[in-house]
Amino acid sequence: MAWLIFRKRDSVKLSDSLLKLDKPLRSLLDSRVDYYHKLNRAEKKRFESQIAAFLAGVNIEGVGTDITDVDRVLIASSAVIPVFGLGDWEYSNLTNVILYPDTFDYNYQFEGNGRTVQGMVGTGYMNGQMILSRPSLIKGFSPMSGKENTAIHEFVHLVDKSDGATDGVPEHLIPHEYAAPWLNLMHKEMHRINAGRSDINPYATTNEAEFLAVASEYFFEKPDQFKTKHPELYDQLSSIFRQNPAKQV
């Protein structure tokens, strides 16, 4: 585990990448990633290039399991989807994604009792690492995923953390004058959730960072439904991520 955590690879910037994705991986994208399937031809090419750059620049390793092409495609897609509208975004705060065969606990154990964690962005000595559960990764891209996608959730945390604080306000993406209105909108929806008047997962009320990540899952997984039920939130997230995914539906 320590070898996986501290092993480094040379960084590959998206802006420097002319990498192409192999045909088998493109086929997996088309069959497994609904977001990609709905893009136009030019957008698909750009998405593929960003997938290839991510795979070239970030370690994906398995602990207790072997990594498959499906794993690689789904992890990379989870990384690219939130930042697809942000130009040549680079996850400078990520070096390794570690895939576990099952859920795990807060001591990173995937055997025994008390294993409730599906995904986690590391802190402290685990800084720069992300741990994902394979069943949660696969479920997030299945027809049964609903409004949830664990891997996208964790990558949104990384986007949020890119300004130095995981606080629900990605300052690189939100102009200073819009931070307070965004926080007010979050807190308003948190009250609605607590009152049972919202269909957003109650885990979003944990704190502002979790609200951003949970709402973003819904935004990318069910954009048309999210826009209909939460138009203000949809507009805010569309502005933050510079995307309008409901337009594709």
C-alpha cells in the first residue's frame, strides 16, 4: 500500500497531450459512459484526448484486485466529466487512484466489519490519493445508478480542494462576488432537505463540501430531472462547471 501511495509518475498536462485512445477503450466509453455517448463528434474527440491524458498522468492501481480496462475507462471518465467544460484542467492534487474490491473502513481495510466507505480523497500522509470501491464505481455508470455516482463525487471534492480548502466553494471557478449567494442557496436547500421537501440525498446536509459533491452527482447523472426540480441549483452548477448537460438529453 505504501509503495502505491508514494510512487510517482511524470505529470502529463492535458494542454500538452495529443494522445489518442485505443479503439477498445473508445468502444468501452461508448457502451458504458452515457455522458460520452451523448456528445457530438468533436466533443467526443476532446473527451477521448482528456481520458488518454488522465490515464497517462495518474497511477491507477488495485489492492486485492487486478485493474481492468473497464476500471480505467470508468475512473478516467469520472475525472473528466466534472472538468470537461473547464478547458485544459489538470488534477494537480492527485497522483494515484487506488481501487479496492469492496467497500472499506476509515483505516483503509476492505475486510471485516464496519466497512461503509465507498470512496475517499486522502488527507495527511494520504494526500494526493483517492480510494474507490469497485462495486460503487461500476454502479455509478450502470442504468441503476439513479442520481448517484461515487467516483464523480470524489473528483468533485478534488476540484473543490484545488484552491486549498474543501469547503463547497471552488474559488477558482466561482467569482468572489458570487460565493455568498452560492452559500446562501446551499443552506436554503439544506433546510429543505432536513424538512423532507427535497429529493437531494440527505448526506448533502453533512457540510457545504458534501453538498457540492452530492448535488454535482445529481447534476451530471440526471441533469434534466435536476434542472426541472432545482432550477436555481442547476443554473449555479452549470455556471461553476461551465456545462449544460441537460441540453444533451
